[in-house]
Amino acid sequence: MRPLGIAMIIIGIDVEGEKKVPQLFRCDPAGYYVGYKATSAGAKEQEANNFLEKRFKPPAGSNVAVDPKLSHDDTVQLALACLQNVLGADLKANDIEACVVRHDNLAFTRLSADELE
């Protein structure tokens, strides 16, 4: 009998000289891991990944991908929009918990309800 496994999303920031580069990896139960610009895990991960893929998809007739360098606020808004889209419900700031890691503040920081509004 095979033991249960988990899927993990691992985030971090690599410091390369003066430059800080965000990293995002997903590891599946088999141990396969790959880097992403955006990803999800869980019961509706396919729907969430489709939403995120459309956000980063190149415009029609172009081979150049959309630049994923979003501001902090834009990134939080994209995550909330993805969550609302997948769940099919309006979310209130008190309904969710969100945390961020920023390149200018390497601490894992929980966002307040005001910041989520």
C-alpha cells in the first residue's frame, strides 16, 4: 500500500548580488517539481491554473508572453480574482486569509482585512 502524499507550493527569494529574484515551485506527491510564474494546488487547481494561464497568455497573433512583473497590489488582486472565479462567489476580506513575501521585506507577512479590500 502506498503512503499518502501532499502537493506543496514552495516560495522564496533568491539574492543574486544586489538583485532579489522571486521563485515559485510546485512539488507533487511523486516528488516531481517544477518552477512557475503562478500556480495553484487543491480541489479546483485545474480551474485556477486555467484562469492564471489566461492572464499570462500572449495576445492573439503574438509569440511574446505577457510580462508577469506585477506590482504588489496587482498580484494580490489577481490572486483574489482567481479565488473568486474558481469558487464562483464574492469574497469578503474577513472570509479569507492571505500572506505575502516581498523582495523588499523577506518576512512572511499576513495581510490585514484592510489590505485585502
